[in-house]
Amino acid sequence: MNAFLDITKALSDETRVRALLSLRGGELCLCQVIEFLGLAPSTVSKHMDLLHRAGLVERRKEGRWQYFRLAGKESSREARGALRWALEALRGERSLKDDERVLSGVRKKGLEEVSACYRAS
Amino acid sequence: MNAFLDITKALSDETRVRALLSLRGGELCLCQVIEFLGLAPSTVSKHMDLLHRAGLVERRKEGRWQYFRLAGKESSREARGALRWALEALRGERSLKDDERVLSGVRKKGLEEVSACYRAS
DNA sequence: GATATACTTCGTTAGTTGACGAAGCAACGG
DNA sequence: CCGTTGCTTCGTCAACTAACGAAGTATATC
């Protein structure tokens, strides 16, 4: 029940769902998610931590960068089931079209450029 | 996205999840859910309304009684998918064993007896 | 080492939520 | 009608949460 509630709570905030879906195209560095969402680093860090603790997202540290990707085979059965459902339920969601556009921009930039942008704000 | 968030928010509260699962054995009157949860009628009414608005539950009014049952074919594709996932994820959940016991007691009682009990509290 | 960079932790603040009880509404029973 | 009963609505309160910025930590780079 607790694992289930951790998952549903993680999925019950729009910002977190957008962050989760931003990983559909593959792994992203935290600074890329920050740029994508346009929120304060501390806020995004906390969101990603929540997604991770729910098991929906895996993290990988490489130097100073924290990379996140969607949960895979290493994650719990419950988290993978939730992820499968969420991705299916939100497939083609119209209200997320803008996000996809912004995201492809973020993905094209190098990490340095993204970081510079986040530094400037 | 809004429909999705309505569903995840509905599922992100333990009490609501317990109420939802209490309908697995078939339709229940609100007063039975009240007795099952042991909460104030106004509180339970609001919880069931939220579940209904998320599409996870259908309601039926018969005289003074409000009956609730799990979403069926009349509900949205999204709600049915969510329900399928939630039921599967929580199948056999150990922490809900007590609930099942209490629930079978509530189901055995007639509606009048349940109401009397709820009146007394 | 010193500086910068990527991220996290902490404290604050505004808005949300779950609980309750009181009062209201609707349907049945006298 | 009039009271009772099942449920809903409303106002209140305590607890939680998302957002921020400031300060802290860890990892490169000079």
C-alpha cells in the first residue's frame, strides 16, 4: 500500500508528470529538466527525488551531473506497472505538445549551453 | 492530462483507496462505506464524490440511498485503465487484510442495522 | 589550493487537503 | 403536513505541499 501511495502521490502533480514524460526520449541531466520546466533548481531536484523514491525513475551520477531515466528492469514490479499504465494513459496527450517542442530544443543543446542558460536565470 | 491528474489525485489518499477497494465485492451504500471506514459522513461523502468525479466509481441513487460500484463499461477508457492497474497493483495487499474482515461484517448486516450503528456514533 | 559548477538541503511562505460538526436538502413514514 | 433518515454543503482548523532563495556539499578546472 505504501509503495502504491508513493507512486500515486508522485503522479498526482502536473509538474512531476511532465518531468517524468520528458524522459520518454531517453535520459536527461537534471539541468536539462530544470531548463525544460523553467523552475528553480531546488524545486526540480526535489521533484526528481520524489519520482526516484517512488521507483518511477532511475538516477545515475556522472561527475557533477545527475542523469535520470525512466524505470527499467531494475525497478520494482509495481513501479514498472505504474509506468506502463501512465505512459499508455498519456500517450498523445494534446496538452503536452508544447512540452515536446521545448524538449527537443533542450535535447539538441549541449549540456554546457543548457547550464549557461540555467545560470543566467 | 486533467483526467489523468483527477485519477492520480483520487488514488493518492489511503482512505480513498480503501474505499475504492471496498467495492471490489460489489456495490455498497454510502452508509456502509461510512461504517467500514469509521469516519464522519461528510468526509466519506466527499471522498466518494472525488472517486466518482475521477470516473473510478459509478453512483446510483435509490430512494434515500446512494449506491456506489466500481467503474464499468460506461466509464471512460482512462478511468477503466486506471482501475485495472490499481486493482492489479493492490491485489493481495497484506495491509488490507483487516479491511476485508471488517468489510464482510458490514456486508452481512442489513442496511438498517448499519444505519443504526452510524446513527449511534 | 582556489574558483566555479551542478546539485542538495533548509527555512519560509502561500495555497491545498483531510478531518470534523453544524446546518441544509431530499425522500420516505407517520 | 411533520418528523426522521440518508446524504451533501459549508465553514473551520490542523497538517501537508509546491514554490522560492540562501546556504551547503561535491566534483571538476584553473
